[in-house]
Amino acid sequence: MKLNQSARLLLLSLIVSVIHHTDHVLRIDHSGWPFLPQITSFTYSLLVYPIFLFIFLAKPWYQVFGTAFLFLFATIAHIFFEPMGDKFHTWAYGSNLSGHIGEENMLRQNSVFLGVCSIVLAMFLSLVLFATLLSFIKEARRAKTNNFIENNLKPANSRSV
């Protein structure tokens, strides 16, 4: 099965999302069930995976709306609920979040490099989702134009009566 550009970008978004969620689990202070006993916002964020499946199978404009939702969800979450400084601090120095202060990441390694990687990964996820959204918009507009041409601009002798 050959994937078009939008589907390849969506697949890349899915892969980056899995890596990003792995980062959450390893940082421990932004994790939750099924990796910790608590149900947290992380637990609900796992619902993105059925949404990815829906987008793969949906019609063009539903792909646009689904991808827009994922892009906004990821971007807003990383700006307001999980700021970049939190990601960095957990990897570099241990958690500074209430309820997790001083808690180490699961690797038990303080690493400025991993803190920077965590930030870059979150930014890359939003960037790839945005590129995917633009690609799906382009595809949906092209499909709408082609449909309009087929239905309205056929030569008179080829139109059905």
C-alpha cells in the first residue's frame, strides 16, 4: 500500500507521539495510568491513538478536523499544562512539580541533554502535526475542486440527463 504525503506525515506524527509519550513515562511526573496507579491527564492523552486511527480512515475534511484537534491539543497542552521548563527541569535536576518535588526520572539520570531533547521532541510533535494539517487541507481542497469540476464542468454531451 502506497501512502500519499499526508498519510506519511500522519504516520510520522504517530511515531513522534509514541516517542513523546515514552518521554512522559520516563519523566514520571507527567505520567499516569497504565504506568502509574493514578489516573491523570496523561491517561486521557492516550486517547489520541484512536483519533490517529480515525484520521487514517476518514474522508478528507474529517482528516483536516481530526488533525486540527490533535495539533491544538498538543500545542495548548505544552504551552499551558506542561511548559517546556518543566520537561527540562525534570530531566536535568529532578521534578519541581507539586506532589513530585525532587522525584527522579525513571532512568535515575540527571541530564541537561535529555531535558533539551524533551523540549525539542514536544516542539517537533507540534510542527509535524501542523505540517500534516496543512497537507490534509491541501488534499481536501483538491478533492473538493476535482469533485466540482467533475460535476459541473463536463462537456454538455457527456452529462447525464
